[in-house]
Amino acid sequence: MLKNYIRKHPKRFILFGLVSIWYYFSLPTPLFKDPTATVIETRAGELLGAKIAKDGQWRFPETDSVPKKFEQCIIAFEDQQFYRHFGFNPVAMGEAILQNIKAGKVVRGGSTITQQVIRLARKGEKRTYFEKLKELILATRLEFGASKENILKLYASHAPFGGNVVGVDMASWRYFGLPAYQLSWAESATLAVLPNAPSLIYPGKNQNSLLQKRNRLLQTLLQEHTIDSLTYELSIEEKLPRKPYFLPQTAPHLLERITKEKEGKRVQTTIDLTLQKQVNKVVHKHYEILKQNEVHNMAVLVLDVTTREVLSYVGNTPTDKAHQKDVDIIQAARSTGSVLKPLLYAAMMDKGELLPEQLVVDVPTVISGYSPMNYDEGYSGVAPANRALARSLNIPAVRLLQQYGLQRFRDEISAFKIRDLKYSADHYGLSLIVGGAEGNLWDLCKTYAGFAGTLNHYQDTSSEYFTQEFTDPVVLANQKVSFGEKTEQKPVYGAGSIWLTFEAMKEVNRPEGDEAWEFYDSSKEIAWKTGTSFGNRDAWAIGASKEYVVGVWIGNADGEGRPELTGVNSAAPVLFDVFNLVPNSKWFPMPYDDLAQVKVCEKSGYIASANCPVKQSYIPLAGSRTKPCSLHQLIHLDPTRQYRVNSSCEDVANIIHESWFVLPPLQEYFFKTNNADYQTLPAYRSDCIKESQERMDFIFPKANSSVYLPKGFDGKTNEVILKIAHTDPETRVFWYIDDEFVGTTKQFHEMPVSPKIGIHNITVLDEKGNELKRKIEIKE
């Protein structure tokens, strides 16, 4: 039958085919091509912020679902036969045509919601009967290809709601400050009537017209038994919105970051909304204090160690454009201060080149013209390595870096992928460890999270590691971190050295004074490190618990330094305020399989020697190879224990043999000033033949140093004070400059001199024949 018809009427069949093809392809794909706002939400769909679309419209990406109340309101108001027609309603169209003819103008439209979707997609077209016919045809085509649910989504997403507000999602935030699914019946009805005349009726004006339309719709809902009488009575009492609300901007810098990659998309993030709001309050509170010192910028990042998800992202303070409020400091390259020191300590312990309580040297130091200084410009002589790290001493860190090898350390830390640490070892020099390099808060927090994750995984996997422990954190909810494969090979440093480094970082005593620790909650076990860059330009505090990493940076985005801006005074209080917002974590379990229990010297922290008082200590496995303590000497005392003696003056049977802790002269000089219980070697009894034990060393000048002649307020050149330390202060010391005698000192070995400009050789002789030499360059 069909074949016969085609033979008889081929042209009709071809025409029908062409029309069918046109009909099938008549709708563009996608139907709407308007740019949309970038929207970021939590995993639960809570709005964090949005950035306006490129065309200046507040148009959210198409909604995932239409709120039930709004759906019932819009159908009752616009298209009561929506679920029963196939794109158009002939009865409604006929009634509209008759009314318009009688009125002599368009007073009523008969368009269905489907037709209105087509009209919105074909914006700009004149509202003529011919255009209505086109809309009708395209509406039927839309009904063929989309479900009623999806058609409603298109309408709810693209309907105009007055001004530059498009879509119900944006309208609900703009007019009521709520997500659409939380709107009441009255609020939903208000939005349902707005698209009918968005240019005439919108909140703030024409309130009577808007109120009448809303209440008529509520009356319709009551008559259709969609709402009950009580709901109706309560709804009509609700007031209309008076002024627009501002959109939430809970994480504006994260929004900008995501916009660069996913502009115009609706993106769910890993952000914890409650925590983000609380951290914002903490930042605002501290900003109000800091700006009094003309410090205007701050950044805070909170990571979940287990998942490496970003829980809070505060890229800057609520300052103004003059102080670069739009700069995302989390991504900015800044001087690292001291926050790389834990990496060096972990590295040296991992290689067996440092023990956790081993004494490290803290004396005036010059290395190839570089003279590091501690923050307080003082010296300890020696300090246990863990205390040196806790106190953030610069000189021990620089000396240890030289000992470990600058190039070696630079190569190792490439594994952490700190993007702004991109130059060669020679470029940074030894200042690398005290702020000579740059890093950003994102990468540094990632590194600390990698350390914490290493310890967690080592425990969870029965002493195994993962190949990609130092992976980037994630901020998108649909991303999952991959830690790679399990391996017995440590990724960078072993669990034992990391655990011991974290143990040192738990210490809260800092040299800046106890008054800074009123905010510290000692019940929280946190491994944390502060840092301050040269010139007080950057203040850092980064802390890690078993479950969280918190990083804080404070300073000025333009690099201006400010007095009193330090990691311990400025950033640490913020760090602990933020840690107070997250649940307490248990401390990392000890990684026994990567540690060895050995006897170490109580005072020096080295592997115990025969002359040491000892204690048990856990050290990294490789640490067993370190040299035993050489700082304890076996000395011989008389029966009173006041003097040293030997067989020349005392019967051997009466000599008492005792182990004595002895530091080299320069170390001893500074150590004594900070440790009143340090006992210098007793003097030889006067009737004994003394063994050559007197020792001395320069305090000033430092080795191979240049000295500028100081000038007083009167403009005259002052003298340079040469200074040595001697184990026997009562010994006379003779001073020479270029073989020319300049004076003698006793007890206080300080010699004021006025050398000429140029290079000079200083020679010091004591009365026992001990000699010191040092070269110095005098500059003006």
C-alpha cells in the first residue's frame, strides 16, 4: 500500500521526507547558548559563591532539579494543562485570540510553558502570529525530544526574573537570600509570577501589582487543594521582598581559581561550608588587629590529611583594592622563612647524619662570606637538634645544610614539587634553608600533609609506603586522590625520621617569650613550624595533626615589611584558632619498624661512648652508624674534687677518675651564658705539672670576615673590639696585629684596636704558648 502510494506521488513523499528532516533538525543543540555564571557549591549543594556571566547576566547553569513548590506554582500560573498537552493548548490559544480581537490589542497570551521555552531560546523575535506558529511547531518538536521534567528545568533555568536576574536558582538567592528548595509557598508563588512581566513587576517597585498577582496564584493553589487553608492564610501574610540580597561569597578566591578552568560551570567542591565560614571569621578577627600595624593580607588553607581534600580556602583578607584584596595569596610565591627547616632535619636523620637530640653548633659563623644570624641575634653555643628546630635557630640550620650538602638537599626536595622553588642550588646558596627560596602556601601545606600521610599509611599498611604520597590536594568533589601503589621503598624520607621531626615540632617553647602562648591549647597535639622572612615581610605558621594540616601566611601582598610581623606573634595565633575549629586528633603512633632503640649520651645526644652518662632513645635505623660521643673526657681529680691532678703531684691511689662534659672554647663561651649548671674543667692543683689543656678561640672577628669601621654620633671612627674565649680566663693573652704587639689582656679577653683600611693578620698568644691566628679585612 505504502509502496503504491510512493510510486503514484513521489514528489509528495520527497516533500514529506524533507519536511520530516527539517522538523527533526529544527531545534538547535544545545537549545540555549547563553553564557552562564560560574557557580561553586559544597558537595551537599550549598552555595559558596558565583561569578556573573560574560554577558553581565546573573544566569546560573541549568538547574539539576526544579523545586516542587515552584513547579506547582508555575504550572498553576502559566500552564495548568502542562502535563496533558503536546507542546501547545488549542483551547487556551483560541480563548486568547478571541480576547485579543475584542480588545484590539494583545491582552492575553495562550502560550504553554513549552512554547515559552522556545520563545526564550529565540529571543529577540517579534511577537507576531507567524512567530507564534513557529513557536508552536518547535514546541511540538521539543516535546518529542525532551521529557516534561527537562522542559520544566529549561524554563526554570532561563526564565527572566527582572533586571539581570535569569533563572529560579539565581532569583531565589537575589530576592530571598535562600536556595530555591528552601522557599516557602509565598516566596515560590512570588517567583512564579515574575517571568510573566519581569520588566514591569520586580521586587522594590510596583508592589501592589506584584502582591495581587502572588495572592491570586495562592488562591488558585488553595482552590486546587495544592495547599490547605492554614498555609494559604499564613502565606498571604508574608511580606514581599523589598531589596535584593547579595550572593554568598564565602570562598571568593577559590571561585576565581575555579573560574579559570571551569568558567560558566556549576562545580561542587570539597569545601566544608561551616568550617569555611568559621575560618573566615577567624581571619576577619585577626585582620582587624593586624591592620593597625599596617598588615593587610592573610591566607589560610585547611587540608584533610586522609583524603587530601581542601576543607577551607581563604585566599586573602576582606581588605580593599588598594591593598590587593583580589590577590590569591595561597598561590603566591613568597619567601619561605624557616618552614623548610623540618625537611632538612628529617633528611639528615633519615641518612643517619643527625640524631634527634644530638648537639648542634650555634656560634658566630661565616661561610664563604655568608653570615647567618638567629632571630634574637644571640648564640647558644650548642643546642640539641630537636630544640634547635623547635626554636627555629638559623645558624645550626645553615651549618647543617653545609654539612649535608646544598646540592644534595636541593635535589632531594624536588620530590615535593614546590613550584616556586625552581632555581639551582647555586642560585639560593645556604640561605635556602632560612628564607632564601620562595614557595607558596598550597605546595608547602601539600608537603606537610605528605609527611603526615606517610606516617598514617605506614601504620595502616603494616610498615609500607605509597609511591605518590606527596600528591596535590584536591578541591573538586568529583576528584579522588591517588597515592599510587604500595611499596617497601620510602618515597623520600622514612617514617622514623618524619616521626622524630614531628616530635620536635610539638614543642611549644619559643625564645620570643611565654606571653605569646596564652592562646595555645596544650591538649592539642600538633607538629607545627613558624617562619619569618628577612625584613619581616612574610609570617608563616604551618601545622599538622594526624587528620588535618593548617597553613597560615600573613604579610602585605606588595612585599612591604612591618615591625613585629613574625610567624610566632602573628601567624601562630591564627593557626591555633583554626585548629580549635576542627576535631582533636590522636597523635601519630610510633613507627617502631623504622626506629632503633639505642643508648645515647644524656648530655650530647650522640651514640654513647665509654665515658658518657647514658639513656635509652629511639633513633632512625641509619642513625646507629653515627660516631660515638667525643665531648666527654675522663679527667683525674684530687680527693676534694676541686682540682685536677696527675701522678706528678698525687698518689695514684688517691686520684678520682670522673667523666666530664667539655665543649670547645667558643661553644663553651656561649653555652655557659645560657646554662648556669655547665661546669668548666677544674684547674690543675698548683703543685702539679700542668698538661697542655688550655684552649682558646676567636669570638670576634669571624673567620675570613670583613669589618666596617664603626662611626659614632660625632662622626669620629670608633675602635674595633677584638674578642676571644679562653678556658682559663686568668691566663694572660698577648695580642699582635701584623706582628706588631698591641696589648695584653687577663680575665676579660677583649682588645680595642684601630687598624688601617686593608687586610690584617691577628695573632693571639697565651702565656703557655698556645697560639691563634685570624685574617681580617677592614673597610670604611
